[in-house]
Amino acid sequence: METRYPIRQANGKDFDSQEEILTLLRQEKHGRWLSGSNDMWHGGIHISRNTAPWSVLTPDTGDDAVPLQCIASGELVAWRVCQDYVMGNLGDKPLQYSPSFLLVRSVHKPATDASTWLCFYTLYMHLAPLSCYPKWTVYQVTPKGNGLIMRQYSGSEVSGQTVPPEVSHKARLHSGEQVLIERQETFLLHNGQAEVFGLAQRLKDGSSVGDKFWTSARPAFMEPLSEQYGYLPDWMSVALKKGQFDTVVCPSVMTAIKAGDAIGFLGKEEVPDEFSNVTADWFSHIEVLSNDGRMPLFLNNPAQLHTGRQFLLVPEGKQLYQCEEKGSSPAFEPVELTNQGDAADIIPAESATSATDSASVAYLQIRPGTWVRKDDVDTVSQNDLAKLKFKAVGQEPVRNQLRSLEQQWVIDAFRWLGSQLWAGRDLESGQLQAYYTRMADDLEKGNIPQGSINRYRSSISAALNHWNPYVDFFLRRLVVKHESEWHGGSTNPKWNGVLATMTGESLAYVQQWLDAHEWMSQVPEFSKDEAVWHFHPVEFLSTLNTGTDGVTYEQLKTIFPQASDSDINTVVNELRGKLKLYKLDTPTRLRHFFSQIKGEVGTDMKGKTEGFQFSPEALRSFSQYYRQHPDESIKDGYEKNAAKVIVRSADEQAIGRKHYLRLNGNRQDHPDDGYNFRGRGLIQITGYEKYHDFMSEYPNYWQDAVPDTVSHPEVVNEMPYAIRTALWYWISAKPYSADKGRGYDDVADVTIIVNGGSMGLTARRNAYRLCEKVFL
């Protein structure tokens, strides 16, 4: 199962790590995991304007707004699409909020045996209503508009400027095609005439597809048909076709949705405080929940599966080492401390840094400056969730939301926390262990100071949101069975305790809010008011994620047994979390990429410089210049004696000037380009044009200083540029496009793109067979 984080960066790209998302979530002021700011149970997380201000859609944000994204592939189960914000009233103060939501069902299937599956749901509440989305006009190209030019859109165009250039000479619109035009501007044609152009996007089956472009909006060329919402997620387009708004809809035919698909934008909510002051925020509530009877056995990996992503666990009491560089191999010296089985020492195998000493003993870095022998590490499958510190706790139904933090699940959670924290780590850890044990004892014995019950609830809430990194880790791995907030509305008995503290206008408003957001009783899967399992939306799904987000040291060592640890770790780090960016996001693409590298440079994965050591006969066989100047082929090619031993090397500079200068984008007024820009790197880039283009496009993929590969082409053989040029070439030349799904049978076509022919094809095919065993 592929999963994603619920938000993306302001530039629309995925975050590189889970820790980046968690750092943002720690800044949330309300709606945190397990306990909200109201000191009551909270089964999800909030994404607010504080966390992701770029996920608010307003008339001013437009193209810059980044929608929330689906965090697990599945199918649409239920939704409520509101046409506008619901208006509540607190006395004479109108308050708006959005009960719009989407519920997605997913099934994690780590094996074919259904007993290993888990059905769960992702819930996205408080989404922006339809009124937040702009309406754009749908146009159809008229017969007179057939062949209409599509022009480049950069986002910086303004009225009065010269018309933008064509996308390409083949980019044309044809009669009958439909486009969505979001706005119009006036540009000057090359003859000085002003003409109105529309910022357009093609439509297919009612949904916008492809990149935006400018095209003429002249009435003779474009005919208006209808209006359509802009920036609308595909699932919401499906909902619109149902034509039911402001009510819960459970479609009879399920529609698929993929991880990464747009969900929508943050909804605005105006909230009164205890003094009837009103504050506004934009946020969405996200939950992962399940009523699957296979929980909690699912956490214990009942089928003992060893497949999927692997994690490295360092057992308690293992010797720790520090690394020192001594000669050509690193040396590892033991330190006084031994490992205590810390939570921080659960390491994704694909991100582990490895090294081998002079005696061929392998070590793993478990944290900066700290290493452990590889033989001392346990490898655990992602299916062994209990071993990975996921803990299920539950409660008997106690229908009082006001006292939802004084229940058995909290006692069990605190006792478990106390057992997991190692008191000997430092003073604070010892204090926290005692603190959670005492809290559990007090709750179990009912030692709750009645005169300050609200303060005590606040202390429980604070304990469920502790900033200590070890506590935070364990809290995110709790799986809690609890009644939901979304069943039954204000008439559900669990709200009696809360509503009893209110009167008058406040009571009426809260009752209205609860009733407006209720949906569970209307969805068959949750119509019974029963406790359901709640999971941390980021922590749980990140662990379930089976989508490959990198390569491992062991995989590369198998393919390149002579490669240094340093070079392997460089490649591991370069690819971590970026396989999709580099078009390496399938096992087949990884096989092709690394088999081509092995065919180019061999088993040591070292960048090599292309040699021009050719015989006179070889020069004449592939070079038109030397066929036309056979005497020069004898002069420039190498010479052998009667014993077939080379007694004079080929003149590589001359060959570069006479043959290669005419190839690969080399500059004709720079006679040494053919020699200077020989093939280098892991997938050898060749010619001035590629060396120059790599520099120009470097900032699109990497944020450090741009290497001067034109003035110093030799750096292409050095890490990290050796792997980065290979990745850049893979993206720009698109060898992956020759992957037609035939695996081994596509190697020849990939090879043609990489080196222009079939040179080394047998070696590349053999390497592909090896890669089939490595990338499964």
C-alpha cells in the first residue's frame, strides 16, 4: 500500500521526511492527537492555517494554494459537500463553519491470506465548501479555431505584453475540443495588434488535464458552453454529478481514489470562547479509524510475514562503537555505554548507513556518532507492528465525553509508557517513568482531587501531549479504541456532561454544531454507536507504507560488490524519499537504471572517463571523417607491432577534434570540446551540451552550490555528481520511456537511449538479471 502525508510543501512538492510533518503538527494550537485543547478525547490531528497556510483557497491565492492530499489509496465511501458555510448564531453574532467531509475506505493487504488484512478508513472533516471554489467558463473550439496555437504559461504574464511563445510547433487545439478558461488577458501580437487570450487547460471527461497554457479567446475561435468550478478535486466532481448537497451521501457505486490525489482545502471556522469572543481559523480534522475485527491481532503479525519494508532494531545491552578514520578503512572503537533498546533505535533499513572495517566486520550507524555491529541488529518486518512499539489500548463504553480522559485506556497507556521509558538514560527519563506510573495509579484508585477536577484533566491532557521525544514517539504509536465524536449529534448521551455545563445561547450553538457535523449514524459501516480503533494518521500509515522510498546498502552492495561504503551510502542518501522525482518508482525502473550503470562502469560503481583508444580500422568503421581521411586514421589511431602489442597510443585529443567535435552538442568554435567533454559519470554524459545543461538544471533538483562542470568537467566522476548526473540524464533523456513492461526484453531499447547503440548489451542484460533478484 502506498501512503502519503496529508499535506505538501508550499511549492506543491512532497515533504522529504516524516519528521518535517511532525514538527509542523507540534505547532498546532488545538486538535492534537489523543487530546484536544478542550482537555477531552481527540481521535485525530488538525491541519490548520498555522501548519499549512498555503492550503487555504481564496480569490487571492489561486494557483498558489496547495490542497490536502489523500493519505491512503482506496475508494469513496461517504461524503457531505456543502454549497456554502453553515451559519450558526451566538446571540447576535453570526458564526460560520463547514461540515463538509470525505470518508475513504482502504484495505491493507500484506499477503493474499485475508486474515492478514486490515480494513481502515481515512476521514477528512471541515473541508472548504463549494462557495470557496472559483467558477470558470468551459469553451469549445469552433471549426474556425481548428489548429489554434497553445502558448507558454509561466505565471508572470500581464496584460499589454507581447504574446507568449508557442508551447511547441505541434501544440495545437482542434475543433470540438473543450478547455477550461480561468481568466483572460490582452497581449500584443507580433504585428502590434491587441488580442484577448485565455489561460486555459484541456478538459477530459469533465476534468482538467495537463499543463495550463494561453490561447486566443477570440469569439470566432472559442464558443462558451457552461461554467465549471476551478481547482475542484476529482472526488468532488464525482459528488457534484450526484447533485446532492448539504447532506450525507453514500454512493452505491464506489469510486477509486489514490494516495496523493487532491482532497480539498482548509475550511474556515469561527469559534466563540468562554467570554463569547469570536476567533477565526482555517483547519481540517483528519482521522484514521477502523472497526475491523482483525484488530488488535493485526498488530502482532499473526501470519509471521517477513515481507515488505524492513526495520532494524538494536536490542538492549549491545556494545556501541565510535568510528575513526584510520588509513583506507574506518576503524571502530568500543565505547563504555551499551545500548538500552531506545525507541530512537528503530531504523528503516533503507536509510541505514553501513561501513566495513579492515577485518570485513560490518557496522551500522544508529545515530550520529554511534555505531553497532551489524550482527547485533535484529531485522523486523513492517508487519511486526507490536515489535515496532505499536500498542493497542481500549475502553469499555463510558458515554461521557467530558470525562473521556479519565478512562481505562488512559490508565493502560500511562502504564505502558512507564514500562517503555528507560529510567537509566538520564534524570528526566527517570522522572517521566515515575510520573506516568503515578498518574496511572492515581487514575486507577480514583485519587482525583474533586475541588480541582478541571486542573487535573488539564494535567492528563498535558501528559498525552508531552514534548519529550521518547514520550512523543510512544504516544504516536498508541492505537486507541474509543467512541467517536461524530455519531448521534447532540442527542447522543456522551455529550450530556458537556452540554450540562452550558446554558442559553452557548448551549443552542453547540447543539447546532454537533448536529450539523454528525455523519456516522448515516453511514452503514458505522451506524452502530460503537467504539472504533483510532490510529495516528501520520505515524501509522507511514509504517504501513509499502511504497519503496529508497534503495538499501545491501541492495547496492549485491549489484556493485567492489563499490566503497562511502559511494554506496552516497547513492542511498541521494535516492532516499525521491524515487518518484527521479522516475525510479517501480522495481522495473530501478532494475533498468542500475543495470545500465553497471554496464557503463562495472562493479565498483566509480565514475570513469571515456577513452578514445581506437585502432585505425576502428576509426574508419564508425567515423565518416576518418573514412574520408584514411591517412589521418593511421596517424591518430594506436599502432601495434608484429606481436600485436600497442607501441603507440591513440591521439585522443586529435580524435576529439576531428570526430567528436561534430557530435553531442559540442561547440564548433571550441575545437577541444570533443575531448574535454568525453563521457563521464555513472551513466556517462557526453558533449558540451549535456555538461552545460546539467549545470543549468541543477537547482531544479539539488539545493547546494552548482558545480562548474563546464570549466571542470572532471568533477562529474566524483560523488555526489557521478550519481547526480546519472539521475539528471535519466530524467532528461527519459531512458525509462523504453520500459514497456517486458522487463529483460526491454533492456536493448533502454540501452539504445543510453549509449546510442548496442555496445555492452550482453553485460547490461546480465546485470538486469541480477537486479531482478535485488529489486522485487
